[in-house]
Amino acid sequence: MTLRAKILLAQTPLAGALVLIAILSALTNATLGRNASSILQDNYRSVLAAERMKEALERIDSAAMFIVAGERQRGTAQAEQNFLRFEQALATQQSNITERGEPEATGLLRRNWAAYRAAYAHFVGGTAHDALEADYFRTMNPLFVNTKNAADRILDLNQDAMVRKRDQARRATERSNAVMIATALLASLIGLIGSTIFTRRILRPLSVLGQTARRLGEGDMEVRAKVSRQDEIGALARDFNLMADKLAQYRKSSLGELLQAQQQAQAAIDSLPDPVLIFDLEGQLLSANRAAERILHVTVEEATGAPLARAEPQIRTVVERVRAKVLSDDAGYAPAGFDEAVRVAGPGGVGNDVFLLPRASRVTTEPGGLVGVTIILQDVTRMLRFDELKNNLVATVAHEFRTPLTSLRMAVHLCAEESVGPLNDKQLDLMQAARQDTERLQQIVDDLLDLSRIQSGRMELHRRRVSAESLVREAVLPFTTAARDKGVTLKTELFPGSGEVDVDTERMQLVLANLIGNAVRYTPSGGTVTVRGRRTDTATVIDVQDTGPGIPKQYQTAVFDKFFRLPGSSSGGAGLGLYIAKEIAMAHGARLTLTSEAGQGSLFTVELPAASG
Ligand code: ADP
């Protein structure tokens, strides 16, 4: 059966109830109508007939009065007319006897009427006024009264019957009203219950379908709708189950692919030798590779509550710092140098410490929204070892160079000064060049030694309080000859009250010597180098300004790096001077900055915190 037919069927109890109520009310109406028409038929006609007979009697009586009064002709005509009327009404009454006692009353009326008619026939035969009058009062009038009473009797009988029937009809109406209301209520109730039961039966499979869909949505891929019907809902359930089958198949295949993809991704990060940690935005550890498990003792399962709980505290601090930085800057994180490497106990036990350098990148979705942070802790242990080896090598080589270089310089110096005998011009030129180069070599060796000292962290400062003025004067002095020889004006400007500073004078002299040496070296003949000592609210400042070629913007940071030399610069050392100067300045808590425009000269500024007290 189709769903439409079933829904129609479900309405039948209600429709049946309605039909029953309609039939009942029709029956009630018919009964009421019948009552009304029975009153009309049975009694109203008798009442009318009795009224007419009474009226005809009155007229015949008054006709007799006319005859007594001598108006015989008028009286006779009137009497004849009303005899006829009475007879007709009597005939109507005789054919409409309906009430108890009415046959007797009608019989009495007929007999009285017959007597009255006979009396009239005798009365009308008289002529003398007196005889007529006497006949009227003696015979006619008593018979008139009797006949009229008999008609009244019929009238009363029927009027009583009408009243009685009216009361009966009212009672019947009330009764049938009550019956009808009760029946209507009962039929409606039964109809409603029947319809509800039917409708529920029709709709039950829909709720089964709904429950199945809900469970499917919750992930139960095995659930199916158990509906075995042939209607539209049955068809819907079959289609639904088909869809569930497909979904389960798809889920199985997509789950497989997903698992495979996840395994591949995990394998890829596992293949990396360095620890990799992937965090979501809330700091929950989403994934970690084998190296992270091995070196940091992290497992993703354990990490749900407190990620890195078992990792060493310094790793936790660094990871937290880097993660917060990526989130706040919304950019990846790259370390500034090996100094940021964190030392942790390696998996090989004591003596196998590893150095991890943090680096981080943002994990983003397709439209670029940030969803997490990937932190790679690059194992730089080997690189640091190499660096250390290199530093040691440089330090050793530089150290070993020093003694032979000193005697070499001495020998070249003595030869160039002709202290050990005269030289011809050619020999003198060669010795002069050799002297310059040994000086340069000495400078490089000194720089390398300073560098190794800085890198080994062995830079101890022996601070002492000196005036900025004496610091500047002492620094400038060694360069006056070289400047003059080169044709460069070397000026010293000292503002009054440039104050005192707490510095390791030897090292600070080295800083200034590097700056002034560069300035003199790179300023062409005719230029000026100004060394200025001044004082600000919080610092003592020493400027070294030149009118040389300047340093282009793109190199202004790089010039402070190790072994950096401006492309094309021929003279000078190994590119270590500014690096060493900066490191020494930093160790003093001072700032070394550069302001320069290409072709406009350079200004190096050392900003030393003013000596306290
Ligand atoms: P070096 O000892 O080779 O001079 P530095 O670290 O002192 O190395 O300087 C790095 C580079 O910076 C130099 O090679 C030079 O090209 C540039 N430089 C340094 N000072 C100046 C200056 N006053 N004017 C122009 N270039 C300079």
C-alpha cells in the first residue's frame, strides 16, 4: 500500500466518527420534525375544526335571533350558509380523531348537532313571533349551548394534547441533545485514538530512520535502518541503507588513505636526525619524531597534559620561548648564532652531551591561517666541535706565529733602518715593503689571537677608571705619523667634561685603535679623521669620523661580522677588526654603532656607560 493510501486510511476513524455524528443529528432532526408535524396534523386541524364549528353555531344562533325578530329571509340565508360550514368542519373533525376521549366527544357533538338541527327545522316552521320566541328559548338555546360545549370539549382535548406533546417534544429534544453530545465526544475520542494509532504506525519507520541517521552521524558505520515496508518510507530506508554502505566503504578507503598519509608524514619527520616537535596553537604537542623521543624523552601520547614533562628544563624553556615568539611575531624563528644552542645530556650517557639549536616555522592552512608551530632542534654538536677545533687551530697557529714574527719584524726593521749595513736603493725599497707586510702580518696575528680569546670566552676585563680625554689622546697618538705620511688630517675634539669611564684601558685602546686605524687607512689623502670625546646625560661617547668612501647601507651590519671585508677593499687586515671591537664594546656594556652613507664618510660611535659615583 502506498504512503498516501495509508495516510488516508489513518484518517478513516475520524471520518467515521464524523459520519456517525452527522447520521445521529439527521435522525434527531427527523424525530423533532415528526413531532412538530404530528402536532400540526393530529391536533391543530381538530382545533381549527372545533373553532369553525363554534363560529358556525354562533352564526346559526344569531340567524335564529333574526328569524325571531322578523328578519326571516336574512336569518334563513345565514343559517343555511353556516349549516354547511358546520357540516364541513364536523366532517374534518370526524376524520381527524387522534386523542383519547376524542371519539366519545365527537359522537356527543354529532348527536347534539343532530338534535340542534332537528330543533331548528321545527323552529323555522313556526311563524308567529311569540311561538318562535318561546321555541327558541325553550328548545333551541339549550341545544345550542349543549352543542357548543361538545365542540369546546373537542377544543380542550386537542389543546391539552398540544401542550402535552410540546412538553414531550422538549424533553425528547433535550434527551437527544445529550445523547448526541455524548456520542459525538465518544466517536471523536475513538476516531482520534484510532487515527493516532494508525499515524504512529505509519510514522514509526521514520523515527527508526532518524535514529539510524543520528548514530551514523556519531560514527557508527555498521548501523542500518531496519524497515521492511513496501511504501515510500520503505524505499527511502533502502536508499538510506545503500548510502550508509557507500559511506562506510568510503570511510574505510579514506581512513586507509588518511592513515597511510599520516604514516608517511610521520615516517618523513622520523627520518630527520634532529628532534622535531609540532604544537597546536594551545601548546598541545601534536606530533614528535623519533629523534625527539630519543633525545628529549618525549612521546605524543604522554604529552597530552604537560608536553615535554620529561625533557630537561632548559629545553622546555627554549621550546616555550621559541613557540611564544612565533605566535607573537606571526613569523618563523631562526637563531642568531651558535650561542643559542642548548646543551642537553645525549642518549649516549655522560660525556655525550648534544647541543641543540632551536629553529621554528609556522604551520598554516591553505588560506594562510596559523594552526600550529613546528620546532626543530638542530643538533649542532659536530658543527660546534668543528668550530672549536678551528678556533683552537687558529689560536695555536697565531700563537706559534708570534715569536718568529717578532724576530722577523726586528730583523726587517734593522735592515730597513740600515743598522746592519748600507743598502742600495733597490734593496731599501724591498726592505720597506717587507717591513709594511710584516707589520700587517703582525696585525692579523694579533687580531686572530684576540678573536680566539673572545671565542673561548676568556675575555677578562681589568677595569679601571680613566678620563675619556686621556683614553682618546692615547688612542690617537700612535696614528699621527701614519696620518701625516698619508696626508690625512687627524683631529682630536674633546668637549669639556667628557667625563670618566670604567674600562679595561688596554682593550678599549684596541677598540679605538681599530676604528682610528680603519679611518686613516680608508680615508684618501687630503681627507680628515676626527676623534671626538663628548658626554650625554647617560653616557660618555667617543666618535671616530672620517671623510672617506663611506660604507654602503647593505653592508653596515655585515662589517661587524667575522672575516667580513667590503668587496674590493684591498688594504687592511683579515676582516676581524670591527668584530673584535664590537665584542669588546659589548663586554663593557657599551654600544658600537655605525652611521654612514656611500661617498659621505663614516662615523663610528662608541657609547660607554658613564662611570658611576
Ligand atoms: P679589516 O681589519 O680588514 O679592516 P675590519 O673588520 O676592521 O676589517 O673592517 C671590515 C671592512 O669594513 C673593511 O674591509 C673595510 O672594507 C670596511 N671598513 C671599515 N672601516 C671603514 C671606514 N672607516 N671606511 C670605509 N670602509 C671601512
